Amino acid sequence: MRYNKRLKRRHIEEIFYGYAFMMPFLLSITIFLIGPIIYAFIISFKDFSFLNPEASKWVGLKNYIQIFHDATFKKALINTTIYSIFVVPIQLIIALLLSLVIDSDIKGKTFFRVAYYIPTVTSTVAISVIFLYLFKADGLINSILLKFGLHGPTWFNSVKFALPSIMIMAIWSSVGNYMIIFLAGLQDIPADLYEAADVDGANKFVKFFHITLPMLKPVIFFNLVMSLIGTFQVFDQAYVVSNGSGGPLDATMTIVLYIYNTGFKDFNMGYASAMAFVLFAIILFLTLVQRMLFREENY
């Protein structure tokens, strides 16, 4: 009986100390993440401004209904969707090819890993400024094109070329991150599978499509989800190259940039919060669709 009481007391102490160690994390995540999310969801049903929060009033679903009639939001959604459709597959294909090259028996593996990964850890603002100089009217890119008799456009000031220029920037700056993840997945594939394939006389293409790709499905799913979320949340590049306007003629306006302008420039935080939750619903839906396509039984 006394032994059982001692065990029970020890169990209670372990629970207490466990929650005591977790308390700083629980408090921080409640104050800085869960709390703001709940508050933002509440004000998404209000006509709300931080300049005069006392004058806020409940408007119900008005903010959400307004989104479907907002031409700028539709343009931002189209731009962001086009951006994602091109950036996601291209950067993942390039990242996979680079990881295959680095995983092969070549000299200078460490150099190539660092060279491809450096843009990932570089500030997106700094990268955007560099690309502004590269793609300006008399910049390096147009100078190179001029040597071949081609007259390049004013890239970031062109309605036609502004968004593709940001796509190029995004692919170059983020491909290293997905390359490292693919590389980790490649190194986790058992060598016995390739040895057995060699015994059966399989060539490199057969091994790639029948061993490498099937074994990389969980990694591909992870990279695909993270890449899609990242592209739908694009903000820094569009803000820097357009000076926050999303121009020219909303050609670089993205959903997050429009949310930022609405909330912190127009001070319409209620409508901005509603758009943020619509964006959350879009990302959640796309993630669930990808989860269905990459079911565990298919791994």
C-alpha cells in the first residue's frame, strides 16, 4: 500500500515537472501565436483599425463577401497562382537534379553544396536588391543580351516581364534549400536496392524511376507542400521590386502583399484579417489535395 502511494506521488511529481519545463514554450506559443490567431479571426468579422480600435464595429461576413468582389484580390490571387504553378515544379526539378549530381561520385562535393545553398541563407531583401541591379534597363542581363543583338526589356517595370523576373529570382534563391532535403532523402535510400538492380542489369534510368523516385515519395511530398506554402506566401521579393505597390499595374501584386497594404497602409485590419484566413483556407485545401495524392499506402 505504501509502495503504491510512493509510486503515485512520484508519477504526480513527474507530471508536474514535465509541465513546468513545458510552461515557457506553452506561454510563448499562446501569447505570440495562438492568441494573435484567435484575435485576428475575431477582428476579421469587424470593421477594425488599430488607429481607432474603440470605433470598431461588428460587420459579420461583410469582409469575406467583399473578397469575392474585390478586383485587386482576384488579380493578386491570379498572380500568386501563376507564380506557384511555374516556381514550384521548376525549383523542385532543379533541386532534385542538383541533389543527384552532388550525391554522385564527383570531386568538390562540399564546394557545390555550399555554393548552391548560400542563396538560401541570404536575405531575400538583399537578393531582391541585387536582382534589381541585374535586371534594370542598363543592367548586366540587358548588357549580355545586347552583345547578341537583343534589346532586353525594363524587366521589373514591364507588365509582361515583372512577374517572370520575380519567379527567376525565387527559383535561384530557394532551390538550394530543397536540394539539401532531397540529398538527405537520397542518402537514406539503402544501397542494397541499387546493388540488386545492378545484378539484374538495370541501367541508371531504370534505377532512377523504379528505385529512387518511389523511395523519395515522402521527401517529394514534404518539399512540394513546403514549396507551395512558400510560393503562396511570397511577399519580400514583390515588395522590394515594386516598392510595395505591386506594380506596374498590379503585375507583381501577391496575396500577402495585398494583405500587408490593406492592413498596414490602408489600416483596414478587419478586411486584411479576412483575406489572411481565406489564404489559409486555400493553402489548407491544396495541402489536403497533395496529401490525398501522396497517401501513405503509395509510399
